[in-house]
Amino acid sequence: MEYVKLGSTNLKVSRVCLGTMTWGKQNNQQDANEQLAYALDQGINFMDTAEMYAVPPSAETYGATETIIGNWLADNQHRREDFILATKIAGSGVPWIRNGGEISGKAVKTAVDHSLERLQTDYIDLYQLHWPNRTSPHFSKHWPGKISFDINAEQHIDQMHDILNGLAECVSAGKIRHCGLSDDTPWGIQQYMRLAELHDLPKMVSIQNEFSLLHLKDWPYLIETCVHNDIAYLPWSPLAGGALSGKYLNGARPPGSRWTLSQRMGIFRDNPQVDRAIGEYVAVANQAGITPSQLALAWCAQVEGVTSTIIGATSMAQLQQDIDAFNISLSQETLDAVDTVIRKYPVPF
């Protein structure tokens, strides 16, 4: 396993990050225990979760994933130092989480305490803001007209300052070690960087955004922002919600798969153009003698500026296949074939 520095921190994380959002809905405690043990045995030392998980989110499963991890930690206290644990505070709009309120310094302090209790640990290595208080161009809102820039920028910057103050208190108390973003933009990154320097507050060391063969909006502008500010870039959904495995081709819906479940944001990746693009990526993978999932993950890992790719699986077979992808070096012929498909379907959803 290859390890890299997490942004400006002194932490070394594996190039693979174990995502956990299915734990508590599609996966139970035993499944999670098996995945954790296998991932650690493979050298993965980076794990990502969130207070909102499991997904699809619901009031009934809120906090379930952190609780499952906490149960494992309670039985394996000697392993806590073996991995970097990341979690996230939910943003506004989820009624059962702090009445749907926005992120604030006060909300951060409350959420950190509750996450620590569920996780049954004394500290969180990386604490992330799940999405910003303003509407951001994620979840297929990157098309013109889907969001508005008519916001009170000064008010949002004041909120960011308040959030950083809350994070600073948690860092000073030893509850969190580092802070990061999720589903944010270059403007958001730059504002947090400026405020941290201006007021001697914690610097954001990472950002996790959706990034895959089907969703390239962060290349190159946001990733350039990360590289030059020493911020780790952590792609989530590198398989586009499982679509790049090819399992949903031609309208297929395997029993128990994510697209058979009700989605909070809808199945926004499901359209004929996505289907055609995936069909061509499957053909490239077949030609290379690897699975479509391995093609998508190996491609994502080799993109300049990517720090650690967040993967998730509902079965051990999927997890094993996905981890193996990071030992694959794609030939120039395969990379050229992938590039041809990207140019044909640059923004399929």
C-alpha cells in the first residue's frame, strides 16, 4: 500500500480510504467488522464516515454508521492508533439533524461531542464540513442556472469565521486534530484559508468532492487550488454511486443495490447518456482485462492532485476487487482509450 501526506498535516494516509456510508442500512455490524479487518490487513489506514450516515439518510439510521464503528472500536481499542478516522458534520436541510439548521460554531461543538460518543473514541483525526451553508454546485447542480450567486457574501464569510472558531475550540480541547471541507468550491476554500491565516485559526487540510470518469468538474480548477494550497483532494463516489461497475446498464436494477433504494437527491446519475458512456468504459475495461470498477478506480488514483480515493462496498467481494484496483497500472493504450470516451461524454450528468 502506498501512503501520502494528508495535505499540510504530518499524517500519512493510504491512497485508499475506506468509506462506510452503507453501514447501518445495506450492511450490518458483522459486515462492517469484516470490512474493517480486511481493509486494515491490506494496509488501509484511512477511514471516512459522517454523522448523517447511513445512506440513504433517514431519521432512523442517523448516526448508525458512527455507532457501528464505535462498537468495533470498543472491542478493538488497541487498533485506534492504526488508522486515521474522519467524520463530518451535516449541513442544513436535514430536519432530524439539529432541526435542519445551518452549520455554526455552536453546532460544530455539539456535533463533535455526539460523534465522539457514538464513535467511542477520545479524538477525531479529520473533522469535515459535509456541505457549505450556501448552495454549492454538487449533486448535479453544476449546470448553468442550477444555483444562484446572489448571496450575502459578507454574511457567509462571517459564518465561516464562526465555524472556524468552533473548530478551534475543539482542536484546543484535543477533540479533533485537523479540519476539512466537503462539497465545496474554490471560493469556499480560499475564504477558509484567508480567515485561518488572518485570525490564526485552524487551516482546512482537505476537501472531499465527487470525482469520477462521469464527473470531472473539479479538474483542473479546484484541484489546482488544492495543490497550490497544500490541501488533500479526496474523491468520493469514484464509481459514480456504483454505476461505473456496469451493474445498472440497460436499466438493470440488481436486488438490494443502491439504485433500488429511495434517494434523497434522486437518482440524478441515471440518464441515457450516462448509460452510453458506461457501456464504452466497460468495453475499455474488457479490452484491458480488468473489471469496469477497477478501470474507474485505477484511473481516478492516477489523476494528478488526487491524494486518497474514498471507496465503499456492500460485499467483501466488491471490497477486495476495489482495493486490488489500486495495484493496477493502466497502460498508455488504456489511458488513451479512456480519454477518447471522456471527450465523447465529458459531462454526462
